[in-house]
Amino acid sequence: MPANLPPQYFEAEKEYKNAKTSEEKIAALEAMLAIMPHHKGTDKLRAALTRKIAQIKTLEEARRKTRRGSIFNVDRQGAAQVLLVGLPNSGKSSMLSSLTNASPEVADYPFTTTIPVIGMMAFEDIQIQVVDLPPLEEEIRKLPYYNLLRNADALLLVVDASSHPEDEVQLILDMLKDSSVTGEGTSELKREVFETVEIVRVYTKIPGKKPDMESPFVLPRGSTVLQLARDIHHDFAINLRFARIWGSAKFDGQTVQKDYILQDKDIVEMHI
């Protein structure tokens, strides 16, 4: 049975979409409930709006009882953390449901997700954490999950493909760009990028000389002294006897063998 909602309902819905505070959202939702006709065609929508009011009230109560943002902390799990980012009604919850084992609330009205919802995505032989965030708002630096946005391994932008997706993408990028305008968190972001690509920097020195700290060798994480020798020169790998390490060794200048695993910023002195 169709809902046959009156024009006043859609006016109240518009007020809900434009609401800035929890009180305004609850008032608009309660107005929608009051205006909505009572028949079978509105039962599901009535239940959804009632549930939404309860969720907002629960969230506000949690905010009062905890320090700001603590309810939005998400412990990392799996091989990486990916956040679903989008505007209201963009389909993030549906995306999470299709990618993972999570069962988020999916509805055709905005702001269904009020706190982060977590799922684990299986990819071949690893698990990747996917987090559905509440919709973005203009004051992005004031969002309680701001730190999550800054520290995630990747952001997956979700847009409604049925309605000007290019504009939505640009709007999201513009909003996220405000995280970068102040320069806040850029050093942490660079560190996160470095850790994500899984490489190490290794410096070399000639016996009796100072190390060359200007041009490090860049190797995959887990590389050995022998692999470094191969990168330096083929003959080094063939004639290598041992190496001395400054950095990750138990003591500076420690003698190590060819299979020693190098760490970031190690200094290596080759002996052939």
C-alpha cells in the first residue's frame, strides 16, 4: 500500500535534512511522525523514524557521558583500515553490507548511520577492516570521527550514481581538503603512507669513512644484507663476507651475516 504522504510531511523532512543539532533533528522527526497518516502503507516508515529518534537520543546520552569523540574510536583490525566516506543517503551502508559480513541498517532516508559500523572484508587470504562512517558535514574538523579520517589507510568515497555523482565527488573532496588546508596531521599522514608501502631506508658506509646519509637505498621491508649487496653491485653479493650494522643491531658496529634482516634507517658497512 502506498504511503500517500501529504506535502507537510516533506516540508518536515526538509527541515530534518537541514537540521544542525540533535534537538532540531528530533523535533523534525517527531513532526514527520505527527503528520504521517496511520495505515499499513506507513508502518515501516513510522517504525524507522521512531528508531531514528531513539538512536539520536542514545547517541546524545553517550556523548554526555563520555569525552568528546571517544565513542567514535575504532580499534584497527585486519591488514588495513578503510573508511567509507560520503554525503547523506549516498549508499555507504549498502556498500558495507555488500563488501563485508556486517549487517548495517539500510534505509532510503538520510542519516541512517549515526556511529561507525564495522565490517571485515575478505580478500584472498587476508581480512581488511571496512568502517561505515556517519555522513560528512560541512564543519568537518568538528566531526567526532575527524581523527579516524586523518589516520585511516584509505578512504573509499561513496556517491549516489543516480544523481550528479561528479558533483558529489567534488563536494566530498572539497570538504576533505579543509583537513589539509591547516596542515594539521600531515606529518602523521606521511608516516602512515610510508608504513603502508612497506619499505625501509638503508644507508651505507665505507670502512673508516662517515656514512652517506643523503642517498639511502630503498628496499622492501624484510630485505636482508645480501639483498642490499645485490642492489649495490653484483660483485658485492658474490664476494660479501659479512657486514657491520649501526641502528637495529644490539650494539653499534655489530658484525652480522648475510641473512640479517635490515630495519628502517640502518647503516651498513660491507666487508668483501
